[in-house]
Amino acid sequence: MKLFGLIGYPLSHTFSPGYFNEKFKREHIHAEYRAFPLERLEEFPELLNLYPQLQGLNVTIPYKERIIPYLGRLDKLAQDIGAVNCIRLDEEGLTGFNTDASGFRDTIRPLLQARHKAALILGTGGASRAVRYILEQEGLECLLVSRTGEKGAVKYNELDRDMLERYTVIINTTPAGMYPRHEEAPAIPYRFLTAGHLLYDLIYNPAETLFLKKGRQQGAAVKNGYDMLIGQAEGSWSVWNKI
């Protein structure tokens, strides 16, 4: 039986095993998909030794950037983005890919309008790299936001009315609000949001995070990450099968 899986920590929120195992059952594929929570990435080589039948892995928070030194090669897109969410294991070794980018692109592109010229990206982790890459490809100016202002980002407490009038697309790439932390939300000044804003949360569990709820209450358009999850998953399946 072919084996695929997901590494990251924690993984209590993930829908990926359910999605893939249902796909395998529906399409009569002799395969299994498991969650492999790794509290420390240093456990990764041991995982590979324990499961030599692994043919593909997805990578999630917090390892999308840190996994790269463990890989033999990266495809060009993953190299350009600097983050990996998909690994193919075959006779060529371990190769890293990024299917977050296409999953995000295909789901945000229909929502972008002429007034959407600049975006705030909340978070500076691996997922934010794919988001920034796609938004810049779509012609949007991007500004990163973090708690500490690292990697050239501005701090949350620096956001004001003028900035939110300029940056009308806001993407949450942080785990704030993800199950079981559903009572949390990124600390942006929600009172300055309008019907002209678009809020996109990469989180899909819960379906409506507090971030999206606060945006919707201000009249903003909102979108969760479920369709992106499906897009990156199907992209990963294509990578694993060299389609």
C-alpha cells in the first residue's frame, strides 16, 4: 500500500487525512494518508527510517521553511518562494515543491477587483512567502505584518486608518484563530475596515474565524482557506504522481 502523510506541529486541526483517505476510497486507490505530528523537526529523518514506503508528504506550520535543508533538491517555484509544503520521495531522493501558491492563486484571483491594489500579509512564516509571491504576480503591493517587526515587517500596533485605507486586501497566514484557538484573532484595527476590503484567512478550521467574523461585521468580503486546502492537496497529488 502506498503511504502519504502530513508533517507539522500541532496537527489536531487538520482535515488532510480525512480528505485524502476519502479520495483514495472514492477513486479506488490503494493508499493511505496519515498525520505525523513532529514536535521537533529533528525527528524527520527517523520518520523516514520508520516508514520507508512513504511516497509523498505535505508540510505545514511551522516547518515550511525549516524543512528545506533536509531535502535533496527544490523545484524552481519552491526555490523562488523559499518555502515547501509538498515533498516527493522517489528514486531521485527528496524533492520539495510548493503547491500552496497555485492553491492560493486559484482561489483569490476571482475575488480581486480593480480597487485591490495593495495587501497586508499577516505573518512572516512559510505560508506568507507563497501568498506574497502570488499577490505580487497579480500586481499588488505587499506589506508584511508581525508582532515583532522582523523580516522587514511592520508591527500590528503600527497599523492605522491611513494604512487600512491603502491596503484593502488583508491575508491572515498566522495560526491565530485556528482550532482550538478559535477565540483569537490577529490584532488589526477592525473598526477601520469597510465594504471595500477583502479578508482572506488561510485557516479552514473553524470555517469562520474571528478574523473573518470581525471583517464580515464591517461589511468586508471574506474567504476562508478551505478551497485553498483542496487546491494545494490536488496539486500535491499531481506532484506525487508526476502528472
